[in-house]
Amino acid sequence: MNPVRLIGNLRIKHKLLLSFFLVPLILVLCVGYVSYLSSTSALKKQSYDIINQYQQNTVAEILRSINRYELLANTIYRNTGIQRLISHNYVDPYQEYLTIITLLNPTLRAILDASEAGINIQLIRYHNLKSEIIPGNIENLLDSVRFLDYYIDDGRKQFQIVNYRRVEGLPWVQEVMNRLPGNVWTQVGYDSEYNYISLLHEITDTASFSREAIGLLRLTIMFNTLYSEDMSGAEKGFNLVFNSQMELLSGEPEKIAFFQKHESFLRSFSESSDNEAILDNSDLLLLRSEPFANDWYIVSVFPMTHITDNVTSMANIIILSFVLSGILLFLLTFLLSNSFANRINIIARKMHHFKAGNFDAKISGVGQDEIGLLGEIFNDMTEQISTLIECNYQSNIDKKEALLKALQAQINPHFLYNSLSAVVRLAESGETNEIKCMVYALAKFYRMTLSKGREIITVEDELTQVKAYMEIFRVRKGETFSVTYNIDENALPYHTLKVIIQPFVENIFEHALRLDDSVINIQIAIRSTDKHILFTVQDDGVGIPPEKLEGLLRAESSDSYGVANVNERIKLQFGADYGVTIASELDIGTRVDILIPKIKYW
């Protein structure tokens, strides 16, 4: 079906609903979609900014921690007293011991007390002196080599003083010695196993002109004291800290396991030019920082759900807003279109009432806008048309009544003339009893015909009139005919025009009798349907020639005058759908059907 025609056939209520609802709905959809795109883009950018900010904060915190520990290291290796105690070659071992106990111990303890928990200071003397100091929890150490890589218990602050000969055979020593002088941050020995990191710096004798290297300072701390893993705002992500050789420095077990599982991807990511990536087959976002102190860099790992959940929440809010807006828009549109449609329907109903003949139909309650103006114009129009119709209708009624009276006046003399002629013939033949019957039946017939001046009588009275008429003709015609009645008793209380059967019975006696005086059979039937009353007059007479039958109801001859008058009267009274139908065949008979509406006037 053509869409234009389909829309054109819609009711105005639906057209208004479509125009008032769909157009704003499309605009709301477009605005909502644009808002969704801009909102999700802003949320993603905000999430990336937050993650980047956390990473920058972590870098800054690590730098601050490194500076703080390097300041602590400077305090130690620039302390001339410590330099003198480390470099002095004591002859008396006891004197050496007292010096360490009374001078070096308090100095280092004071430095440790001023620092945070979880720190260990190791002074490695290049001069192999006799006195050495090892930690108090010596029972936890495994052997003479591993005791140099100790546990830093939470809250413990320890220091060691050992001779270089104890460490010179360890694998990491030569590697570190090649990178001195200066601050060297690295994981040596068992640092990575216990998630420690060490700051190593060579101690020189600043009091002498030679600036001789006299020892090595190793300051060991727990790596996680360099920064806090507070990333709750980024939905509990975590940081992986790498050195320039792509060695993992942040060595918690779960981070080590993550690195081992995704090592190949992390290495390729570290070599790429992009500073962000999505981990294969996961929802994890990787963000790489720029290199900072000691050529370290951070790879921050964050779940994408932090972003997608926010985007989903925003999408749900937008969808909810759209649904609520759509419902509100639909309700407003429905009420508005109903208001328009109802007022137009009021006008349409009034017009239908006016069309059906209710000329008093007036429109009210449709407002003061253009529709209200249309109602006022309709009221003025109906008032003027009602006046014209009333004048014309009254004129037509007058004409109709005059025509009915004229037709009735034509019927009555015609019948009376025929009836009196019959009485005359009876009088001439001296049939006194038959004259009595004739006059009695004639009186009864006219009493029913006059019916106190009413044009409308009951079907029962019409039947009585016909029976009186048949009695008159029984007297006149004798045994030349027989009559049978088939009457539906349900039809008798309803109303009809008077004298509508008699002219057709009379026509039988005038034109249907056979020349051989054979008996003619007449059937008179009255039937009731849901909406109609049907009178039938049927005979088996000579029939009506076709050329005469065609003009019978148009009163083209004086013989058909009464029949045509009945048909005209019925149509004038009840309308064009009702009247007389005649069917006839020569030498077979004639059937007349008279149809009227099923009406009770009182």
C-alpha cells in the first residue's frame, strides 16, 4: 500500500499523535545519541586522565622517596666521624671495639631512629679490621654469606659493619663496583626475592687529600615503601616498576606471577611507541610512564571495567532519561491529540445528527480557537438551514396532505360507484335478503374506511374492511369465486394505510374472471417479518397482458387508477422503499405484494 495513501487514510487523532510524537521523539533520539557519544567520550577521557594522574602521582612519590633515602645516605657517607672510624687502622682490638660501641653505634642508631621503619644500613669496610657487627636476629641467618642479605622485619631498623672480604666473592659486587661512584639503586643478592631494593654508594675519606675510597654503603629498604599502592579511585589497579633492562623491581608474588604470564606481551609493549595498550584477551588497560630516575619506568595495569562500568552507568542514565522523556512526551501528545480529535469528533457527530434530520444540533464546548470558530460557523449554518428546511418541509407537508386527500377522494367515489351499481342490480332482480347483506357489508366497509377520519388504521381493521368487501362481492357474484385467508396473528396490532388491499381485490372481479364462468380462487395473506408487513393478494384468473402490466402502477388507464393510487399513497407515507409489486402470467394468474414497514403509531 502507498505510504502516502495509508497516512492519508489515518484518523486525525492518529495523524496528530504521529506528528506530535514521532518528530519530537526523533529529535530526542538524536539529542540522546549525541549526548551519549559526548558523555561516553568525556567519561573515557576522564578515566584515562585519572589513571594517568595516579601514575604520575606514583612516579612523583617514588622520586620523593628516592630523594629522601639518598639524603639519608648522604648523611651517612659524608659524616666525617663515620669516615674516620671506618678508615682508622686500630692496633688494639679492644680500642677498636670500644670506638665502634661508643661512637659508631650511637651515630648509626640516631640516623636509623630518624628514618622510617623497615631499613637496614650496611657499612662494608675496605680495610679488613677485626671488629664486625651483624644483626641481632642472627638466628634467622642461613650461612656466613647469606647473612648479608637479611630480612627486614616490619618495624625493625638494623645496621651492619662488615669487612669487604666477606662480600668480594658475591656475584653482584663486581657489577656494582663497575658502576661506582655515585648513587646506584639496584636489587642485589636476595633483594628481588624479598622485594627489597638497595642504594649503594662508595664512601671516600673526605678528610684526606687523596680522597681514598674507604668503604661501601649499602642502604636496603622494602621496595613497597617507595610508594603506596592506593589506586582505589581507579578500581584497584596496580603498578609494575621496571628498570632499563626490563627487570621487574616490584616483586610481590602476584606481580611476579602476572609478569611471568604476560612477559612476552609486556616486553613488546615496552619496546613500542605507544604508551597504552589493551592486554590480549582481557579487559586490562596498560599505561606506560616516561622513564624517570635510574631509567625506571612504570606500567600501570587497570581493569577496563572501571571505564566500561562508568560508560554503562551513563548509558543507563541516558536510556532511563530517554524512556521517561518518551513516556512524558507520549502522554502529553496523547492528551493533546485527544483534545483536538475529541473536539473534531464532536463537530463530526453533530454533522451526522444534522444529516440524519436533527436540525436542532448545536455545537458547544469546543473552545475558542479555530475549531471553536468552526463550531460557531456550523451553528449559524444549521440555524439558517433549519429555517429554510422548516419552510420547505411545511410546504411539502401541505402538498402531501393535499395530494393524499385528493387521492383518497378519488378512491372513495370510485368504490362507492361500483358498490351502488351492484345494489341497483340486486334491486332490479328483487333479491331483498341479498340487498340487506350487501347494505350491511357496505355499511361495515365504510365504517372501517372512514375510521373517524384517520388515515392510519390497524392491520386488523384493514382485514375487517377487506372481509366486508368480499362479503359484498359474494352477494354480487355468487359462487363464481372462493377466498381463503392466511393471516399471521402477530401482524394484526401494527398499523397501515387504510384501503390498500380492496383495490386489488376489486381489480380481480373487474378483470380476472374467466369468460366461461369457472370459479376463480383468491388467496389473501398477511405476514410479519422483523421489520416489515407483507400483504399478498393472489388469484388464478386470466392474468394481465405484459403491455398492460408495465403501465399498471403508473395509472395510464382508468382501469388501473385505484391500483396506482395505492402505490402512490404508500410511497408518500412510508418512502420509496415500500409500495406495490405485481407479477402476472396469462391464463395462470396474478400475484400482488404490498410491502409496508412494521410500525405501531399508538
